[in-house]
Amino acid sequence: MTINYLEDQYCRNSLFLNEKYFEVNYLPDQIKHREQELIMLSKIFIKLIETPFRISRKVMIHGDVGIGKTAITRTFGRMLLLSAKKRNIKIKYVHINCRIEKSNFKILNQVLRKLNIPVPIRGFSPQDLITMLQDYLIKNEIYLVLVLDELNHIQNFDTNFDIIYSLTRMNDSDNGKNFLSLIVIVRDITLLRNLDESTISTLQGNILTLKKYTINQIVDILNFRIDKGLKKGIITESNVHLIAEKISDSGDIRKGLNIIRNAVKITEAKDKSHVSGNELQIAFNNLIPSLQDDALSILTYHMTLLLYVITVLLMERKEKRVIFSEIQKKYEEICFLYQETPKKSTQIWNNLQSLKNYSLIKIKTISKKVKGRKSYCSINSIPINILNEELNQKIRNFLSTR
């Protein structure tokens, strides 16, 4: 009789207490070594609590990858909502990732959806959506703090519609009240050169620049996550320092967390109880590049399933590329397994194009005179086994929250 390997794995003692503490999107209750930035944001926005609807704030936050821009903004949003609730002030916090919602219309559409405002399917311009948003806020006496994360990913800033300018003009209402404050997050301020000069000057009033973490700060942050997420004694202090040194040039905490998680998984696969330098080196060599890791963190569920299907097919067949028809067939099988309704061919293709735009896959289309075109997909310079495990974890996370 074949061994039930699933039961075998279930009965093994994991080295993890809780793997969520090493995930990119996990927001800890305590943001270490960013207290001064949170104090500064609090000073900038305190008037929203002291004198509601009297002022509007525009803030720009910038800094390198993985140094806490999104984390401190979400943490501040949490603080703001708690303070507003305590005083019965109607404040809403909406966080939009412009890497996902890449156009003016998509951004505004998502803002309306997050506020539960009925959204028209078609026939409306971005300015129409701005008007709908403004009417809703005024009618319901709601103040909106809107965060546009990774603003530089908006595709081709529309010369006829400046979303930043249009949003800030919402405060020019006849009743003299303000209903919106804006926080934009970018990696590099120079990437906003396509914006109108007046818009840039609007954002430059309050600029929050995040510096890279020092080695000691990196060690402290990694140890905080290790204490939460791993059993005692799994990884030595000297190895934590080694990881901190490896990522100190970039200061990208997410790299360190991924190294730890992958090293522990490799250790588990070897039936060992402690992470050694060898497992760390393998994990470091298999590290997913930051930009691709960023993309993985924002994938929709069905994009995740599609990418997972590609890795499964490539691993099963030990080939470098797989044809679209086989991807679709396997995707439908996976959807059936997870009791999901599969997307239609057109949406599957659109999702594959998004994966390509995120630099996660390559698509090559070969034309044949008789049989028509055939499209092949391959993984873009990421170790397939590591990517497969990462996606498998993401799928389990999606399923656990259904």
C-alpha cells in the first residue's frame, strides 16, 4: 500500500510556531525602529482629530524597497481610525496599491468600492468618479485619508486628467469644509517627473524620507520575528547576524525574512532540528529578487493559481516552457480541486499578461500557418521549486481566510 505522505507530513513536528510572521504582507502590532516616523505622521495629521474637517494634509513618503514605507503607513492608518472612533469622528482610511490599479480610472474605481459606493460598470470618466466620491463624502460627513502606494506605477499619467490635482481639488467645496487628505508613497521622487509642476509642489509640503535600517536594527527586527514565528533555538544569534550582514546594503527586511523562512523549510526537508550555515547559503542562493517578490505579494488569488499551475507543470515535465492550452486545462483542474469557479479563456490570458508585466513569467507566441498561433509560458529567472513553495503557501493562506 502506498504511504500517505500527506499524513506523514502532518504528523511531523514543524520548526515553525507560526509562519505568518515571515510573510511579506504581515503587519506586526509593533513597528520597530520607525517610531520617529510615526510621531512625525501623528504631528502632521493631529488636526484631523482636534478640528475635524478644517484642514487637509498632503504627504509624500519615499525610500528603498523593504524598509517599512507601507508598514508605517498602514500602522498609522490603524492609529488614526482608533483615535477617530474614540471621538466619534467619521474618518475612513483607504490604501490603494498603484502597481495593481495602474490607471486613474482603476484607482478611483477601487476607492469607491472600498467605501462601498455603487460603482458603474462603464460609461463614466475618472472625473465622474471624482464627483461621485466628493458627493458621497459631503453627503455622509465622512473624512477620507487616501493612500496611493507605489504611485510611480500609474501608467502614462493622463495629460488631460491629473489624478493628484483632481483629488486635492475635492476640498474646494461650497460648504468650506475639507473632506480629504492624501499620502503618496514612492521609491524614488524623481520617478514623478511626469507629474505637473503644481502637483509636485503640492506634495512637497511634507516629505518623509525613510533611511535604511542599520545592521543592529535589522538584527533586532529579525529576532523579533524569530521569537514570534519559530521554536526556541532553531537559528543561532551568529546566523541572524550573518543574514543581517548579507542584506545590509539594501536594508530590505523582506529579504532577511525570506532567507529565514526558506532556510527553515530546507532544514525541515532534511529532517534536521537546527538551521546551519549550509541551509542559510542555499536559501540565500535561491532568494527571489525583490521586484519579483513585490509582485508576488500583490497577486490576486486566480493569478496565484495560474502561476502555481505553471510551476507544477514545469516541475512535473522537467521542461522549460509550457503551452497555454495545458496551463488552462491544469488551472481548471486546480479550480475544481479548491471549489473555485475558473476564469474564462480571455481572463486567463489577461492574467498571464499581468504576470508577464510583473516580470514573473515570459510569454512566447509562435505563429504557424496551418494550425494558428501557439503561446508558451516560462518562469522568469526564479528557482521554480522555491517559487512553487511560495505560491503553495499563498494558496493555503487564501483558503484559510475564505
